[in-house]
Amino acid sequence: MDKDQRARIVARVTEERERLRPLQPEMTRTVIELLRRTVAEKEPGVVPWVNLATIKAIQAKHGTDGILALSLSLGNWAAAVAQDFARTTGHTAEQLMDFYETQFFEDDAPSDDDASDDDAS
């Protein structure tokens, strides 16, 4: 990507962020409330439902702009929390992301039991 292309992309992103800025305070409050609710949840299976209900409520109230603003806020919070957590554990944010990425793909990989179940069918 050349310098002009990058400048155009940055300008479009900046323009879109400014357009969505009026929703920022509400989305920040929503993210804080969502995190308070889901980090305290004892039943992990409930978390996706709480998240989806929150997303649908934002969508009903603000449409696509609300979803975009919520996504921006969630992304910002996730980056900040990851950096803070990495710093407090003596790791880099990249090491933390590598750990979670590896964990995700290990958890998502089919197990040997799954393969034998497929063979039995």
C-alpha cells in the first residue's frame, strides 16, 4: 500500500469515527455494563446469549450505526484490557494474543474421539 492509499484509508476511517462519535458515550456505558454482567456469570453458556441480547437491543435502537459504534468500543476495550493484563503478568500483548489464539485453535480442533465417531457412522 502506498502513502496516498494509506492516507485515503485513514481519512475514511477518521470520517466514519467522527460520524459515529455521538454514540460513543452510550456504547462505552453499554460495554462496561456488558462486561460487568458477563465476567460475573457463573455459567459460561449464558455469556453468548447476554452478548446477543445486547447487540440486538443496540441494533433495534440505533441500527447499523449502533452496531458499528458498539464494535469500535468493544475493540478498544479489548485492546486496552489485553495490554493491561499482559503488562501485569509480565508478558507482551503479542504473547497474550498468541496464547489465546493457540488455545482457541486447540479447543476448536477435532479430537481423536470425534474422528472415531465419524468413522463409526
